[in-house]
Amino acid sequence: MGIDLLEVWEHMSIIVKIITILMVGMSVYMFYIIAERLLTYRAASDQSIRYVQALGEFLRQHKVNEALNGARAMGKSPVAKVMESGLGALLQGREALKTDGPDDVGNFDLVDSVNRALERVKERETSNLRRGLAYLGTVASATPFIGLLGTVIGILGTFQELRGGNVTIQTIGPSISEALVSTAIGLGVAIIAAMAFNFFTARVEQYVIDMNDVSSEFIDYVLREGRG
């Protein structure tokens, strides 16, 4: 036996209608964030894989400028953006070590300079990867209570009808349906938001691991070059 949502909507009180519209609006923006993050993470993964493969070959051949140009071409990869900062710091540091004067950097710790450049961009890229996830977490935790609020208001309406006496199931049925539909919408939106939040959080953690691994390997490369 199906549910006539149009009939349920017609019998909803104005307050429950507002609550329902609020949850629907939250779900629409939630689906937008889910779609946008999926596309963003897919592009990031594809470009990161291609760049990491090319980076290893560039560094083996000591082609730092080529590695930097390759990073600039992969604008959607968080790994490439981190390496762009590190490679740029390496080239600038090498130039600084070749000069000495009142207007030049002179002698300084090249490895520390490169490491700080990497860390700055890693923090920024991690923040960019987490964009929108706070909203998903908020929706997952808030919509069950918003739906429950609609349920409580619907039940209160049912009790008001019971006070009049001579009440049949046909009379109070719409109010009960209104209460249950409000809860169902809230739970449905919350379940989807929670699943998406957990999935995307796991993806972000993997990107952070990838950025840390590549950064660590690059610092090792800088150290080896310095000894050489």
C-alpha cells in the first residue's frame, strides 16, 4: 500500500511544511556537495597518479625544472601543488646559496626552507580537500532532530484532535502520517549525509598520506643532493 505524499502534504500544518521544506533544501545542497566532491576527488586522483609517476623519473634524471613545470600543469592534484611549492623553494634556495651580499639570502638551511614550503601548502590543500565536509557532518547530525521536531508537532496536532471526542482513524490518520513522514525525511537525509561524510573523510585522509609520503621522499632527495 503506497503513501499519497500529496495528500499528506495537504494535511500538514504550516510549521511542519516549513520544516519539510528546510530539510528538502538541505538535501538539495547536500547532493550538490556530494557531486562536486566526487568530481574533485576523481580529478585529483587521476592527476596525482600521473604526476607521481612522472616525478620519480624527473628526479632520477635531476630535471627539477621539468618537475616544476609538470606540477604546474596538474592544477587539480593536491600532490602536484605541494610539490610545486617544494620544487620552487628548492630552485630559489639554490640560487640564494650561490650569492652572498647585503641584499641576498646568503647561507641558510636549504632543507628547512623546502620543508617549510611543503608544510604550508599541505595545510592549505588539506583544508581545500575538506571543503564542504563540515556541512555534510552538520546535516547528518541535525536532520534527525529537525525531522523529530516535525514529528512532535504532528503528534501535538493529533492530541488536539483527540480532545474533541468522536475521533476516527480517518480523522487523525493524516496527522499521524504527517508526523511519520517528517521523521522519515530527516532520517533519510541524515543517513545519506553520514555515509558521504565518512566516505569523503577517508578519501581526504588518503590524500594527506600521499602528500606526506611524496614530501618525505622529496626531502630525502634534497638531502642526497646536498651531500652530493
